Amino acid sequence: MEGTYHPDLEDRMLAETICSAVSVAGLGIAAITAYRKRFLSAARIAAYSLVPIGLVMTGAVEWLVDTAFSPVAWAGFGVLGAAWLLFMSTRAVERRRGGRKVTAGGAEPGAVAPASSPSRAVTAKPQTGATPAGDDFSDIEAILKKHGI
């Protein structure tokens, strides 16, 4: 239709023209670099300069233009950002707590007293007349208190 205004078409054409110009300029720089006998650098520059025209040909630029001027797409990026922030904050809190779940009592839900079934044999210090019997397990009690058990 003649006289119909399509802003999406103009935006897409502008983006495709810019990408094409960047690719042509990059290939020109690659040709000059190859003329100076720096073939490895010329090949690398040529590879980089083919990326924009490849993006135009695959339709990625069209998708990007449609996304850049869409308020719904920007709202979607905002929602994704909020989800990422929530995820990261829960991970940070989980790390700070040491990966354990806290219940109303403050202890872990499946905590078992270590005296009920020891996993390793504990060697007691030989008792002398000056050492009270309660000092044998003082280091174990300190470890348990440190972990909140």
C-alpha cells in the first residue's frame, strides 16, 4: 500500500544498513591488513566483520529491533531481573546460614545427640587425682556449643 507508514520496517532497514556498513568497513580493514602481510590478523578481522552481516541474514537483528522497541519485552526483562535478584538473595541467605534450615526452636530438625551412637571411638584422657571427670569432654562440648547443638 502506498503512503502507509511502517515504523518497524524503517527501524529494521536502518539496523540492517548499519550492520552492512560495519561489515564492509571491517572487510576493507582486513584487506589492508592482509596487504601488509599480516594474514593471521587479517583473517581474525574478517571473521569479526562478518558477524554483523550474519546476524542480519539470520534474522537476529530483526528480532533485536522488535525487542528494543517493545514495552512488553522490556517488562519481560524486568520480570527476569526481579526473578534473578530473588534467586541470588535466597542463595546468599542460604550461604550465610550454612545451608541448614532453621526451625522455631533454632535447632536443626533432624539433630541427634552424639552420645547415643558415636561414629568414632573417643579416647579419654587418663584421669589423675587433680583432673575432674567432666574435663575429659570439654573440647567436645565446645564443638557442640559452637554448632548450636
